[in-house]
Amino acid sequence: MRKLSDVAAEIRKDWRAIRNGAAASALDAMATMGVVPEPYGLDPNGYGVIGQFLTGAKGWRGPTARRVKAELRAMCKR
């Protein structure tokens, strides 16, 4: 399983014009995180951050977006 910071770096490389504020703030948070089960701030884990990103990232499309979104969903199912 990749670190969320690595996933965030890939997203930023592919999705340069992030217009959704929720997605942008979640991506900023993901850039500082390790794996999903680790605590983030006052949250016991990173599941909420991923959910916020996926909700806000509906405008991010293409093959990289589909692959990365599927990877994030799979991380949440573990």
C-alpha cells in the first residue's frame, strides 16, 4: 500500500487545475500523511480525508484519475 503523500504527489502532477476547495484541502492533508490507518489531526485515521477528496474530485477525469480513485477506494475497504 502506497503512502497517501505519494498518492497526493501523483494527483498534483496529473490534476494541475484543482478548482474544488474541498478536494484541494484534502489533497493538502494527504500530502502530509502516511498510510490510511494512521491518525490525522484529531481524527483516528485518514478515511475521512480520503472521502472528502473523492467527493470533491468529481471534476478530475482521465485514466490516471480513474486508477488513483480506485486505489483510494480500495485503501478505504481494508
